[in-house]
Amino acid sequence: MEQFETLSPPQRAAMARSMTSGRGALARRSLLRAAGLGVIGTAGLTACGIPAAGRKGGTVSTDHSAQEKVVDFSNWTEYIDVSDDGKHRPTLDAFTRRTGIKVKYTEDINDNIEFFGKIKPQLAAGQDTGRDLMVLTDWLAGRMIRLGWVQQLNSANLPHAYANLEQRFRSPDWDPGRAYSYPWQGIATCIAYNKKATGGRKVTSISQLLDDTSLKGKVAMLSEMRDTIGMTLLDMGELPEKVTDDTFAAAVARIQKAVDSQQIRKFTGNEYTDGLSKGDIAACVAWAGDLVQLRIDDPDIEYVFPDSGFLSSTDNLLIPNKARHKTNAERLIDYYYEPPVAAQLSAYINYVCPVAGVKPYLAKIDPGLASNPLILPDAAMDAKTHEFRSLSDAEDSRYEDTFSKLIGA
């Protein structure tokens, strides 16, 4: 079943999730937001003639960008910087002041599959979805590209993005060379634990989550198939980027044993944060972006990237077919690849920043954030990161069905 791959942290949730929260919902940093308001510079958005990637895009529509100074942007809830009074989005406001392009920003993505179902009829019929820009998690972004439902980007309109995209994000297997997409934010999966709930013991591996009887009944794993299976594969010495039917089945059996023994308390979306803070969950698989604020609120919360490695993924900016304002959308993508702008966004939402050169600007907002590997991964983290390989539609359906049975969906 695909619904358990529909959500991407921190907006992700299981079908049985008990709360609703958006991406960046844990971020309540008034001082940081206030400090970041003046960070954005006034450099122009200029093209520099970088040759476009040589891949064929989707159906091209007439671009009305020159006549209509607007861009329609669909994103997940609470996944952008917001002013203290909740009435303004500072980076978007600054973009409009600089370019004259008004951003019609809509927080209408609650999960990937639901949103895909919403726009699929128009895209399949070759119609305008009413959106110029949208943010989708990597596996669905890859599906959209395979279907030919998004437009190839004109890299001449993306000088900052082309130059400043971090190397680790440059060539995913579902969009080699980033011809159709650019990352909005990166997502890192790790282990989190509450020192009080573990009696001061460290939890540093998936094996501990699954086998340490002192944690029995206080372990949570994610309802996202790729995260939970991928982290388990790594713990078993297998690579999620090379997952096979056999290694997938072995990981499922490993987790099933912990389910049967009641070692695992539950499978969750990002509601694990509440249980972790209360101590009902002693240790869990977690999304790193949630933990920056959690640790500020509760110093007993710790996180670990296992020696065996960890999963990374991305949420991505794409321009759907028949978008009316493609050039305007590309200018907005490029704007968020200017390091001062990227720093302001990262200071608010705390996910892995995909923009190179952002560190000194982030340090001006908060030195602690600039040195935080949850936002700016270091070389040690890079050496441990892995991605779940792209699955065929048949594999995806089969793996999701098996996983949904495992977690009791």
C-alpha cells in the first residue's frame, strides 16, 4: 500500500497517526526568525548562459511570465519561514520586493499520494493544474518525471541553483543531473532516544532498538517503508541503494521478530516526538529535522547516526506541465539557492540545507545552527549516508503491501 510512503518528515504521518502537524511544525524560534529578517541581500537574479541539460521534458506550454508577474507555489504546511505574527513569509516577501513577482503560496500538500491524486486528472489530460511550482518527495518526484508530467528546467534561469547545489544532491538516480528538479530540503533519518527513559544508556544502533530487552515496549519505528527498512538493511550490512527482494524480505523478518516479541511499541509518523519527550518512547527511528527544536526544549533528547549508516532523501521543487509561469517559477527556485536566503529558510525549518556556501550566513543568524550537522552535514555524515534506490511500480506496490502488513495497517 502506497499510503505509508505518502508523507515526508516532519509532515509525514501514518494512517493511524494521532496528531496533525506540518513540516517545520516544531520550529518555534522567535528570536531566530527576528534575527534573520535582515539577512537577505539585494543581488539580482541574472542568467549566465549555463547550457541546459540535454534531456527531453514534458509538454511545454505558453509561458506568461513576462505578462503576468505571479507564481503559484504549492508546498507542505509549515515548511517555510514565517514572521512572529504569522502574517508574513519574509523570504517570499523579499522576493516580491526585489522582482515584482507576487507569490501565491498555498500550503495544500498534506501527503504525496493525496496531492498526486488531486493533480493527476489534469496532468493526464494535458491541462494546467493551476500550479507553477510544487514540492514532492523524491520517490514521487521520480514517478512524475517518468510519466512526463513535469517540465525540464532551463538552467539559464538557474545560475545560483546550478552553481550552489551541494554535491551530494546533484545526481539522484531518478533525475540524473537534476534536469527536472532541485531540492527544497534534505531529510536525514537517524536514531533518537530519551536519556531519562533509557536510564542514561546510549542507544546507537538499530540492533539495540530491535534486541535490547531493557527497551522492550518503548521502541518506535517509522511508518515510512524506506526509512524503517532502509535503516534495518544498513544495520544488517546490506545497502538500501541495492535492495533486492531477498534483502527486503530479510529486513522484514528481522523487524517482524521484534513486533512479535513486543519489543516495538508502535510504528509512527512524526508523532513519535511527543512520546519521546514524555518518555513513553525510550528510543526510536527519527527524522533529524525534528530533533533540533526537541533538543532545545528537552536536553535529555539525544540523536545518533549509526556507524552502519543512515538514510537520506529529499523534498524537491518541480514545475508541472502546462504551468503558466515557468520562468517566474525558475526565478523563485534560483532565489532560494542564494546562500543568504537559504540560510534564513534553514534557520527556521532546520532541515538539511541543499545549498553550498550557506554556513557563514547561517552563522550570522545563529552560530549553533551553522555548526549543527543536522542542518549542514559534515564529512563524517556524508560518509555514512545512503539512499533507498528507486523502485519500479511493481516493486513499490509489492514492498509497500508487505510493509503495511508488517506494521499492522
